[in-house]
Amino acid sequence: MNRRKFIRNSALSAGVISLPSFTASTLPSLFGKKASDEIILGNTGLKVTRMAMGTGTSGWNKQSNQTRTLGIQGLASLLHYAYDQGIRFWDSADQYGTHPHLREALKYVPREKIVILTKTHASTREEMKADLDRFRSEIGTDYIDIVLLHCMLDGNWPEKKKGAMEYLSEAREKGIIKAHGVSCHTLKALKAAAESDWVQVDLARINPTGDNMDADVPTVIPLLKKMKSDGKGIIGMKIFGGGTLTNRVDECLRFILNQNYVDSFTIGIESKEQLQEILRKIPELS
């Protein structure tokens, strides 16, 4: 046997030649997508995990299911546990009252390893400055990765929120935040976000049935695809219809994982057991 045949046969015996070359781009197709996969969020340059830890289930009046049932230490512990599972993206809001919970969680994880998203109802420059100063103090951080104008309803929101938008742009230039954008709750607001050059990140309601979305699925998808093609980062929310589709979890996860224009998605997790189940299902359904 000549040397070339010997090397080839030895490699075959060891199973080397039959194995593909593993790279970051081939791993998802070989083993399925994972919640902890790192994704570049649009043109922001921010690297987020495929799944974000939502903290605002039924969030209003500075409360949410997470704050009501877990408390500060309990939610901080859950965020820490998610970090250990590779989930490095936290979704919060002033409306949810979860900033102190994030502050507690940051005692246990490196700040630079976490992408923090929060949301504001500010409209003017003065309100936005006050919110950013307060948010950073509440969270215990010098900077916030993503700040969104929360729950846009009016199609004319870019004009009504002009002062807040200008201040957020200046804050990004100073490094106080890294990206800005909106969350939308009507079709008119979503269309305005799709047309706005200011929007870098859009938090969009998307699920297979159109439950609690801005419009029906065939209407929403082209708008999100346009935003994605324009370089905006797309984060999916209400992927279980805001609670109406919790009996169809597999269908919803399979749907969102197949929407390639969606960079990341947020799920309001309330326990380690829920998180474990979602982490297990995502590779199986992708």
C-alpha cells in the first residue's frame, strides 16, 4: 500500500474524512438553532443572543408577572441562571419596574457580557434626559445598549417624539446608549417605523396566527422584511400571542425560528423550568 492510500484509509477508519468542516455558519444547520446563538442585530454592530430574557409579562404600572412572583432576588437569580445557559440579552422597561432587578443580577455577571434593552415613554428632550439618567442609576450601569420608544400607537409618532429622538441620537454619539428604536402596537406606527431612518431597532409583534399583532401576518411580514433589508435590527415579541397561544408553543417556536428577517426574539420567562423547556425545544424545532 502506498503512502497516499495508507493515509486515506487511516483517515476513513477514524471517521475523519466523513466529517464536515465545522464553522459558525454550518453549526445551526447541522445541529439546529440555539437560544444562545450570537446574532448581529441589524447594522447596530451589537451582538445579541437569539433569545432575550423578557421581564415584562403582563407588564404595567411598574410591575410584571416576574416582579410580582419572583421579587428582586428571584428575578436576578433567574437572569443569572439564564446567563449560565448562554442567554446574554435582557429585555426590560421602565413600565415593568424591572431596572432594580437587573441591577441585582449585574452583581453576579460581567456588565460587558450582557446586552440590556429598556424602553421609555419620554416625548421631549428633557423627559428623555431625565429617563436616561434615572434608568442608568436604577440599573447600575454607565451605559445602556438599546433604548426604545415604548408602545408607539400613532402613525405620527416620529413628529410627536422628535425631542426624545434627538436626545437619544446625541446620547448614542456620546456612548451613553449604543442603539435606539421603537416598539410598535398599531399598523400605522409600524409603517412609520419602516419608513424612519432614525429607527435602528424595531421590537415587533409576530406570531403564526396574528394574535395581538399590529395587523394580519401577510401584512406585517413585508414591513419587517423591508426594515431588515434596510439594515434595521428586528426583535420579535408576542411570539405566543401575548399568552393566547401558550397551548401551541411548538408551532409558535417553529414559526419564529423560520422567519429569517427576525434577528432575535424575546420570551417572558417566569421560572427556570420554563427556560429549560424553551432551551430544549428551540434546537428540536429549528
